[in-house]
Amino acid sequence: MLQIINANTCEPEPDVFMDIWHCNATGVYSGVSAGNGNGDDDSSLDGTFLRGIQKSDENGAVRFQSIFPGHYTGRATHIHVLAHNANNTTELTNGTISGLLSTHPSHIGRLFFDQDLISQVESLSLYTTNTQKLTTNANDDILAGEVADIDPFMEYVLLGEDVSDGIFAWISVAIDPTADRELSPAAYYTSDDGFENENSAMGGGPSGSAPGGAAPYGTCAPMRM
């Protein structure tokens, strides 16, 4: 569970749309091309797996059900979060929100996990098929910069005897809901298909080589938050 707190009032912030996204157990993102380890492979552009959006309730809470993220070269295990600007977001009749070509989020951030928990998950069968080098929290320069000002680590409890039974994780995220930040996404997703944003400064996705061929089979760590 994520609780959104108004940084100006220290009160829960309702009616905020929060996006989350993360890679799968083998380090691949949906909705981008280079996350497959091949910048010319656009097969994931039409995918939406491990991406979600929820609107915060009266307690500022949003809830998601997913799996524990895998890793890719150069970054510690993390989840991306993005809060949409309260003054520039319109909920459309088809259940989507406006802002495809003019994204102005109020908050962009990442959520991280204790290294001990990461190590437990990485021992599960599907995660062990990930051939990309694991970057620990201690070796992630971006994380080092974030912990200087905030605590980006999620609290958690196991839902059974071990991580394969599931994880419940939670954190409070302070935002300025009226802030207006510029964002150039790596790709767009429409009712027709996904396509890259050629003007994006973010690039197509993480570097490194993810496993090729047929999708591997094994055990993931279910996660609720």
C-alpha cells in the first residue's frame, strides 16, 4: 500500500492518480523496446504487464497487486512511481485519464527494498534465470543520492513462511500535489498500439541483455502493496 501525503499540510491527499511500473523477474519492462536487451526489438512496446494506476482514497491510499520486481544491470531493485498533477488531470468516460502528449506529473520517484529481502527473492527459481548482473543497494549511485534526503525503502511483512508465499509492502510518499514537472516519457501507449517517443531524453529503457528465446518458467514472489 502507498499512502500519499501532502507535503505542504502533512495530511493524506485524496483523489490523486498514482502510476507504478517495474520490470519482471528477468529484468524486462513492458512498454519500451530496449528493455529486452535489443534496441531494435519493439515487441514489448504493446505490452502493459507490471504497470498500473490507481486513484487515492480518502486516506490518501492506493493499493496494487503485483510481483516482486527483478533487476537489471546498473540499478538496484526498485519500483517507479509517478503522481499526476491534481490541477491538470481529467478522468475520461472510458476510464482513462487525459495527458497523453502533455504529461505534467507532480511527483516522480522510486521505491526500494531491503537487501536481505532482495536476496531471498533472488533465490527463487524464476529470478535465478536472470542473466543480468545484480546491482546491490550499496552500489546504486541514484539510491545513494535519494537516501540523503528521504527514506525510499518500503516496509514489509511476509504473508507466509517464506517470500514465495507472498509479500505485503507499504510506504508513505510525500508529494506537492499541485507541482507541475516536465516529463518526456520513453514511449506512449494508445488504443491502437505502443510507439516510442523519439524526442525522449529518457531513452528506450534499461541497458543490458535480458534472456532471449521462450519465456522462462518458475516461481515468482507475489506482492501486495
